[in-house]
Amino acid sequence: MIDWLAFVVVLFAALAGSCIVVSAYSVGIRLLTVSGRTPVVTPAEFTDAITVISPAEAKAAAKRAAKAAKKSPLTEGQKRVAFVGACACFAVSGAAVLVGIYLIVPALHALG
């Protein structure tokens, strides 16, 4: 016998949790960029990669990020507030993941 109400509750909890994680993380990235701290990730070398960014392309991306940070119309105080907001968004995203793990682990322990 399937408990459909429990199924629907889990479905909506999963949807809400994923929306919270993705939204908080994306707003955090946006605020981090606005604060002038554009995340530039160096490319990794994979043997079966479809596309690999060359060191020159990575250097050009870092140069564009630095140039964009200099052209920001925000004051230093506004940039600091945006950075704190980004950190808060990342904390919310991480907390949502930890809550999800906290809810899953006891259920797995009960099954096994």
C-alpha cells in the first residue's frame, strides 16, 4: 500500500528545498560579482573533455573580471554590503543542504 499523502509531502519538500538551494546560490553569485569579487575558476585538465580552456583564455577572463570590477559604480560600502549579502546567501544555501541531509540520514538509519 502506497501512502500517497506522504509521497506528495516529500515531492513538495524536495521541490521547495531545491528551489531554495538554487535561488540562494545564484543570488549569492550575483551579489559576489556585484561586490567586485568575480569568481574566476581555473580550468581543469580532463583527458576526455569536450572543450578545454587554454591558459590564455583563462588569463583573458581574469582580466575582463578585473576590468569589470574597476568599472563598478558602487561605493566601497555598497560593495561590502553586497559581499556580506553574498556570504549570507551561501550560508542559507549550505544550511538548506545540511537540513536536507539531517532529514535523510535518520530515515536511512531506520531502514538499515
